Amino acid sequence: MLSPFIVNDSPVHLHRFPLAQVNRSLQAWDAADEYIINHLKDSGTLERPLNIVIFNDSFGALTLNLTEHTLQLVNDSYISQQGIKYNLADNNLDHSKVSLLSSIDDISQPVDLVLLKIPKTNSLLEFQLQQIQQIASKETQVIAAARAKDIHTSTLKLFAKHLGETTTSLAVKKARLVFSKVDNAKKTAPIADKVWPLPGFDMHISNQANVFSRDSIDIGGAFLLQHLPTLKAGDQVADLGCGNGILGLALVAQNEGIEMCFFDESHMAISSAKQNVMNNLPEQLSNCRFVVGDCLEGCPENSLDLVVCNPPFHQQQAVTDHIAWQMFKECYKTLKKGGELRIIGNRQLGYHIKLMRLFNNCQTLASNKKFVILSAKK
């Protein structure tokens, strides 16, 4: 989709990722991106070369406007990182000063300017504010942005707690900016991983800041845990969209000798899943692989005996089923003949229709008032 931004007097074309998604009407930028760029240009901030750290740039709307500066892009989403790389290349922009970092990488100093697209969860926001606290000085400008309705009094209190004096702009196109003056005397305790016991298992689950259902087991995952299949030694299994890895962890605990691969596009999710295997089943670590990627990217066709999945139905702020549809198609390609895809989903999402279209079969294994567990075999 054509961006409203101009870079070196030329229009910038921004695409959401993955490119093959069904809903092409979703745009790859928002009013908060536009507000940040306009503010930086109007204020004269960009008149000298800067060392800039950008947190959570979804698909490159901020990055593509700032390539003349030295950029460190911090993102927990592999898909967002790939989108930024694609959009830089598609617009023939110099990326020699651009470094892509995961959410758990170290950030280089010094830093002149920090730009933060405020994330959906306060746990990730606090984690990133603490990262900023560690790399910023009192001379560092910190500018954050989000939809006005997503910036609450509690949000501003977190900025003040971790950084210092915080103010906001007027709303423009329903977006708002947040400005913080860094107080280097602030030293807040690091955000600890959230740990809770896994029901029905003698295991404890550790969750980093951006892991889905970080504070407790999600009710869908808990339901699917009660309906996992029995496997044989040597079976090749994938936990797709694994999050903290509870489904794969349970399968490894219950089925000796299987080969398990955990897939997720979140760096923190994969880090958490690996930590949970190390903490609870260290002797099984050699039978497990952990992959940060786009769905089953890199998995050979006709290689898997089972895929278990609790599919997401949103990307960033957009509610959409294109990720689930992509997951199902990739599962069909990577499953062996006779291999099974076992999923859980909200009843109203109608996943059985998609599975019937792909696999020509779909069995309901269990259901309750909210969820349905479905099985499709190749």
C-alpha cells in the first residue's frame, strides 16, 4: 500500500508482511508513524546525523524515513523484521547504517534519539523502558507514540517511573506523542520472568515479557493439553506458534523419544520455550529444536508426523485470520501422508471450513462452550 510519507522527495511504498496474506487492504503504517516523522522534521531534530534506536517499527514506516542516520531497530517480531528488510530493498534505500536487533539483544551506545511505538502489553512496555533507561542519557530525546485511546494515565506513570518527567502532545488523527526526559538517577528493578506451575504436570513455566498469556496458562491451551495424542519414538513433531512451549513440552514429557521442534515468530517466545525445556526436561534438550521464523519456514515438505497449534487471530492491532490460514497451508505441505494437524480455536472462527478445504477431512475431537479441538489428516 502507498505510504503517505515522502523520502528524499519520493513516495515510499510500504507492504505488510507476510506478502501472501489474504487481506491486502490492511495498511503497513498508522497515524502514530506519521505523527512521529512530522514532529521530527518540523522540530529540526533531523538536521544533524544521529544515533537512533527504534522500538517496534512494524514494517518500516519509521525506518524508511531515517536511513540517513545510524539506526538500531529493536523488535520482538521476526515477521516485522522481514517486512522492514523487504521494504528497504523494495524502495532501493541504503540500509548500510541499519542494524536489526531482537528484543533480547544488547543495544549499542551512545544514543541520541529513542523512538518507541508503544506495544500492546504493559509487560513489554516496562521491559523496553528499562532497556531505554540503561542506554539513554539526560541528553537523549525519547519520543513514543500510539493511538490516543491506547495511552492511559497508567501508561504515562510507567514512563515516569522508569525514565523521568513525562508529557504528552495533543492528539492528531487520533494519535498522540509521549515525551520523556531521562533521569539517570532512576534505577528500577529489572522485569522478572513470570513463572507459574503447569496444571497436571510437575513443571513450572517461565515467561518473558512478550509471551502470549504471560501471567497464567491460557484457557484454550489448557483445554488442548487435555486432548494431546499418543506418539511413538522417532515421530517428528512441531509446536507451531509455540509461545512458551507448553504443548510441545507436554508432548515431550508424555512421549519418550520423539523429535520436537518449537516454531514462533517471537524471539521472546522461542527463548522462553527453550528455557522451559532446559528447566523441566533438560535430558530431552538434544531432541528439541527452537526456530524463530515465519510459520514453518525452512521445514522440509512431507517431514512431520504431527503439528499442534493454537493459532492467533490477530497481527499487531489488526484482527485477521490470514495467519491461521497460512499456518494451515504450510502444515499441509510439511506433514507426511497420514500426518495430523491438531488445533484449538474459538468456536465462531470456523476453522473446520478451512481444514476441510485443505485436507478434505476434519474431525471434532472435543468442544466446550468457547473452544473446539479439531484434527485433520493428510
